[in-house]
Amino acid sequence: MKLNFKSFFRDFVEIIYPRATACIACGKEARLYNRYGFCDTCYATLPFIEAPYCSKCGRTIKEGEECNVCKDTNHVFTQALSVFKYETPISDMIQRFKYRNNTYLAEPMARLMVDAIEDRGWEFDGIVPVPLHVKRLNLRGYNQAAYLAYSIGKLMGGKEVLSTVLIRIRNTPSQIGMDRDERMWNLYKSFEVRQGHIVEGKTILLVDDVLTTGSTVDHCSSVLLEAGAQKIYVATFASSVYE
Ligand SMILES: [Zn+2]
Ligand SMILES: [Zn+2]
């Protein structure tokens, strides 16, 4: 990832005020030399998704503009990115973040996402987290995507988070093990936009923790576009489909 002045400044602040004493992946005490909070051993093995990227879904491609999957898929969003492949230690981190209340991970995760967003040069007006259905939200106690959205907003100089615009109106079964078509049906009419004027004419950054087939973010993008949003970018921490 290329360095710019903003990230240089953040590094500088971090050196003066180190914020963590334990590696965010393995938990071992470590002197932290990188700005994300990983120990050097973990950092050296991180499964970054490398350029060149598919111009649509953001996974690594060997040649051309789009990956083989995107050539046959009509994604509704403009472009997506994921920082990592969904592999260890990233997959374990996401499990802790999502199901074990390790919400302090939102900030270091968002930092990695912000660097990737700045690297792509995306400009947008507001951030929308992929919502959970209210029943699942009550069960888990928090929406991990909203944590990421607020941390990204904060790190990007107070970008607005539009957290009430997009809602999930159907509590769909878990999508683990479903292919793209099954997911599309499963998600049919699952999302709705409230107070659409808030997104009218705006470029939106849609945020989630994991990208799989892209059907969830496609559904979200399509209702946001119907409500008058101009363009949707998608940022996720990891992608479980990357080859
Ligand atoms: Zn470590
Ligand atoms: Zn693609």
C-alpha cells in the first residue's frame, strides 16, 4: 500500500502515543512496529489481497479488467474492495469481532480499510453499514458493520455515517453454504430504505465485515440506488471468495 501524508501523520501520532500492547491477532505482548497493532510475526503472514484487482469486486486478477465471476455477474455496486482473504489469522479475528464482543477490533480493522479506500482514491459523501435484522441485532447486541462504519468515518475526518437509512426488514436464514443464486432468493426484499432523501444524489460507501458472493451488498446497493443514491462503493475487511 502506498504511503501518503495523512497516513504518515497517523503513524507519527502512533509512535508518540502507542495505543496497544498486545497483538490484535495472536494476543501476545509485542513491541509494535506497524501501525495496525499486529506483532511482526503475524504481520508478516497476513493474507493481503494483492493488486492487480478486479475493477468490480476487488479480488486479485491475473489479466484483463474483471475477474471471471464478475464477467458473468451484473453487480449493482460500482466497485468493491476487501483488504484480506478470509484466512487465518484474519478469519479468527473476524469471529472474535463478530461473535465474542471484541468490538475494540473495529478501530484497527477500520484503519486497514481506510488505507485501502485511500489507495483506490474513492470519493464519497456518506457511509452506510450493512444492517442486521432487529432480531439478530438484539441477539448479538451490536452490529459489527456499524462499528466498522463509525470507525472509518472517524478516521476519515468525521465522514457522516447514515446508520438509519438502510434497514433489514426480513430476518433471513444464515447464508453459509448457499451459492449466489440461493443467496439472491434468500435476500429477496430483505432490505428497505427509510427517508430516502438522505441518500439522494449521494455517493455512498457501503460497509460490511465480509464479502462473499456480493449478493448482500448488491441487494443493499439496489435499494439505495432506487432511493436516488448516485453511486455505491463497497468496503469490506475480508473476502471469502478470492480465486
Ligand atoms: Zn501476533
Ligand atoms: Zn470480480
